[in-house]
Amino acid sequence: MRPTRALGAAFLAALALLVAACGGGGDPLASQPQAPAANDTIRVGSANFTENRLLAEIYATALSIRGVKVERQFGIGSRETYFPGLRDGSIDLVPDYTGNLLQYLDTNATATAPADVYQQVVAKLPPQLKVLQASPAEDKDAVVVTRAFATQNNVTSLDQLGPLCGNVVFGGPPEFQTRPYGIPGIQKSYGCTFKEFRSLDAGGPLTVAALRDGSIQAADLFTTDPSIPNNDFVILADPKSNFAAQQVVPLINASKLGNPVVADVLNLISQKMDTATLTDLNKRLDAPDKPDPAQVARDWLSSAGIG
């Protein structure tokens, strides 16, 4: 999903306070199982990176505006953490990304085109979970290098990186080391065995800083991340489609779809959100004044005619 992420310490601190105020935390599901939300309440969760939190805030705010009771539980962690919560009903709704969700559901899935990926997600979800309308907005994982590295090694794509991988230290979130589209996928598709993998963060300040200072030579970042143009990083082409389509999609426990307003509002958000808009929202969050994510969500909903 992914991946906005190259944020300063001040914004991270402020965002942590926001998450705490909303009932979130480092891993709110890790300590002990929690009871499901009330039948008339939707508990909105998110992964632990800024774009996903913002999308979750957009969902929660829009539902509240339309009279739906919501609880916020942001920053849960990776899909490996929040998906079980969706299944057992302790979390009701998260924004997800179709390609990575499909790989989680079926590690042998080979679909890469948007429609094919979406259809397979629908087919492979457990019966208590549903995806609503997929958004045109897409945020894909990407292998990124510095401009200097790309120029010095004449590298613009992953197939060109393959012969160099033995001398390349790669950085990214811990789960990227084992996910099928991560290190295993890059190795399978491009014959690339990196010298070392360094466990950092999900497109956050640790990864960006390590790429800038040269302690890693390649990294997993997300295509809507403003740190890429801001630092003149280079996204390496993926001619073998290791990274499948990654459309933003509401993933919800079907028990919370009894109120038709829920699906109507979430589908409307999907219709209004595209990749350019999502990229712009990420840039807004990364602005020097570090705006409140909740205010960014409200502003966008208003401009889109939803709130």
C-alpha cells in the first residue's frame, strides 16, 4: 500500500499525538484482543505510514459528516497485523492497495493489470470481508536510487540493476524482505541478490536519510512520495511488472455494510481520488508548515464536494 513518508521529526511527533488522541498507537492490536465496535459504529484503522493514515482520516471524517459513528485506530502496523483484526471484527475498515493485498491473499498470484488484480482480490477475500470500489489513485512500491548512482552506473531500470546487486545495500521496511513482490520478487524477476538488506521504515525518514547519505544504495519507496522529486531520486523502471497495480481500495468487514450510506460515501471518495490528487495531498503533508492531517482531510473532502 504505501506508502508524505519523508517527514521531519516535528511532524512525526505531532502526528504521534494525533494518533494517541484518536485511540491509536504503535501497535494497538498487539497487547491484547479488543472487542468489536458497537454495531452502529465503524472502527477505522490504518497502516503505520502517513499516506495511509491520511486516507483513513478521509474515510472517517466523511462517514462522520454523513452521520455514521466512527472510532479511529490509526497506525496499527503492516497488513500482517491489521488484516487479522479485520477478520475478527476488532477493526472494521482500512484503506488498502489492491496489488499488495492480492499478494497477501495469494503469494502465487500473477495478475498485474488493475482490473485483473481487483477481480482476483474480490475472489480470494474471506467471506466476511469486502472491497468496495477501487480508486483510480495508485501508489506502488518502487526501487529508488539517487541521481548520482543512476548516472554513475547508467541504470534506469531493474533489469540494468541486476548485475550490480552484489555491491548494493538495499533498505526498506522489514516486511519487504519477505513479501513476494519484495526482495524475493526482485531476485526472481531480475536475478538480483543484494549485498545486504537493512531494515528501516516504510518509506519514512530513516529510509530517505540512508539513501541520501549513501549508507544504502537502493530503497523501497512509494511512487506518490514527495521525497522522490524533492531529493531528485530516480525510480527504476519495472519492465517485468514485479510490482502489480496498486489501486487504493476500501477494505471493510461486511457486517458494517448494513447502512447503505457507508458504501455510498466510501465509493464516492474512490471516484473522486486519483493519483495526481493523492500525490498532491502527500505534498501538502510534507510542506514546511506541517499541516494537521485531519485538516488536510477536511479540506480535500470539502473541495471534492463530499464534506
